[in-house]
Amino acid sequence: MKIIFTLLTSLIFTLNVQAADKPNIIFFLIDDWGWQDVGFMGSTYYDTPVMDALATDGIRFDNAYSAAPNCAPTRAALMSSQYSPRTGVYTVGTPERGNTHERRLIPTINKTVLDMPIVTMAESIKAAGYNTAFMGKWHLGDGKEGGPLMQGYDINIGGNYSGTPMGGYFPPYENETISDGPEGEYLTDRLTQEAISYIHEQSADKPFYLQLSHYAVHTPIQAPEKTTAKYKNRQSDAYHSNPVYGAMIDHVDQGIGRILQALKNKGFDENTVVILTSDNGGHGPTTQAPDLRGAKGTPYEGGNRVPMVIKMPNGLGAGKINNTPVNSIDFYPTLVELAGGEMPQDQITDGESLMPIFNGSDIERDALFYHFPAYLQPYPDTTTWRATPFGSIRMGRYKLIEFFEYGQLELYDLESDLKETTNIVLDKPEITAKLYNRMLEWRTDTNAPIPTELNAEYDVKYTPKGYVTWEQVQEKLAR
């Protein structure tokens, strides 16, 4: 398959595809950036004038979701436009997280490298005649074993197997794909400068696709002291107050501003698509309260509802707020369409192109799905699991979650209860049945594995209480 795409790339070059007909594309992916961790989504503590202006100049998506509640599976979905049962990337590292005696089930085996036969978004964009560059966090393989250079990118700066900057945000970075800078250099700023240098090297003769996947604002929580001091002296709001985390977001914002200025300096700003989003919900020093429940790693809205903006050339759609549920899997078909390319034949695409939204209509999709057959241990300051094995579906205004350990069901009306405070499974059994049966159909279609093998070391004292199952819903429907 990849040989075919290489040949297609050569053919496109021989046909002299004109760069003027194709927009440049810059994709900013911020790590662990929560739904409300930016001014345009309501924070008054984080100073984000550049990103706020970007939201004004583009379309803001207020029902945007990451494809998973944590890093690697979202990145696999982004690059493949496939749900996790198709890629086999369900979580980060081992799925057996947390205390053994608290896990009732043996979780599904997890992949940590995106399979090489998958034709990636970068490969499809490259085949459409683009230069391609990756900078920052990759987290889907390393070197010849699935690194960015093997998955469609001409250049890789900073991308390897790791989900976190191993040496921290200051040199030495302990990363073979990016050289150490001078003492005091900040990794976020370094990646910004690498992106600017790349843009300066481009010409109008050929379009480029640049993906800047920042390690920020993932742990470790580190930032330059000067910017941190700014936030120590800044008035906190009711939910955001960590000065180091604020400084991390600040450096991302400043960097985006410098990159957008570099586009202007090169005369590319009128013909560049800019995407800004996150790989999952925020956690740690930030919170998605009061609007959302949960955080990174959880099945609730705080786990995978993320900020998202797309700025199109010529101000198309500028200033609009769209409430259509969209997902990381949608970027691949969207960007390939923008690039004038083709989606790979004989490879399933789960995402939908968002171009109809920019053209004044909407996308046609009945539901979004999640499948997480793994465990995520509690955060250090809590005793509650971030996630036990679960699956979920968002259909219209409703969201249904099924936890696999005991078949617990939770149904929420996201229009009237965005905070997911009231489980209405038995109040609306018909809605529950509709979503549940659709989710079962999807699992069959994707061959989604459901863990059923019991863990012999499980202690039954951890059995949850007061939950509702599918059998109870059926009984309610039969009355």
C-alpha cells in the first residue's frame, strides 16, 4: 500500500500540480489541553490573545471531541481516521494499570505502535503534492518502527515513542530526534522556532503540511520563571490558578502568534489553513469545572471534549460557532479534501469531511463512538478510577456509557445536563435501548473486543453498588 502511495506521489509531481491551487496546512495539536483552558472557552486566568483571535478569525467547534480520553489512541485515530478497535491502540502503554486486586477483568491487549500498513493522513497529503513536516510529540512508534519519517513525513523534529519530554522542558531533552539547545532554552519555544525556520524554507511553488504537536501542556509542569512570575501576579479565577501551568499555555500562545507572523512575512497567510485542538481533556493543575465532569482518562465529557478552531483561507466561516459533534477522526478526510487528494482505497475511513460545514450545511453522521477496554489508575490525590473498561456512544443530545466489569449503564442528556450529574437510564428506557443497540451494531462492525476473562486476584469488596444494567432496562421496557 505504501509503495502505491509513493508511486502516486511521483505521478503527481510529473503532472505539475500547481501549488497556488492548494492551501498550506498547519495543524497545532496541544497535549492535555482542557476544554476551558483558553480565553475563548471562558478562562479569565490563562492569557491567550493569539488563540482567542484565531477563534474569532475561524470557526469555533464547541462540541469537538478527541477520539479517546488519553494521548496515544487519539493520535492513532488522527493519523488513520479509524476508531481504536481498528488500530488496536486503546491506551498508553499497558492496559493493566492500577492495583491488580481492584481490576475485575483481564483487559484487552494494547498496541503502542501504529501499524505500518495503515496509510496515514500525512501519506495521503504528501501524495497530493505536499511537503510534510512533523514536530513535537509523536507517541506512535520510533525510528524505523513506526516513527514519523516512516509514516509520511519528510522531516521529524522531536517525535519518538515517548508521550512526555523525557528530559523535561529544558536541555538536556534526552531525545535523539531533537538536538539540545543552550542552557535555559524552553522546549515549547524551540519547537516554535523550528516551525518558523521550516516555513521560511518553503516556497510558493509547492504547498506544505506542518504538524506541530506540542509536548505542552503535558507533565512535567515546567515553564520559564519569568513567565511563571507573570501568573503569580495575575488574578486567578474560580477554577484556574496554577502559575506554572498558566505559563506553559502562555508559551504555546506566544509561539502560535510567532508562527502566524512568519506566515505573513512569507505571504502565505491568505492561503493557509490553521487547525488548533487538543488530544484529550485536561487534568492535574487544571480543571474543567464547573461545566464538565471528569478529566483526562475518564469516560465523561471532561475526558475528551476539547477546544477546536479551524481558520480557513479568505475568512471562510470566520466568527461562527458550530455545535455539531466532531471528532479527531474527521481531520484526515477534511484535510485530504482541502489538499485535493484522495482517501486511500481499501482502507476503512470512520471520519467525515467537515467541508460541508464550511460550505453552510452539515455532516451526516448518526453517532460518535468510544471503546476503551483498559484500566487507568486513579490520580494521586483521589481513590476513584479514571477509567475501568468501558464503551460509549454520543447520539444527538444523549450519551450512553457502558462499563464492562458489571455491565453498568449511564445515560446523560448533554443538552440539559452537560455536567453529567443525573443518570437517566431508567427514566428514558427507550432512548437507552436505541443507543445501546446502535452501540452493539457498531461493535460488531468494528470487531471491538469486550474483555470478559475474570481476574483471579480481584477482591469482590470493590464491587460497585447501586448501578443499572441492560437487563433492568429490558425489564422496564417490558412493563
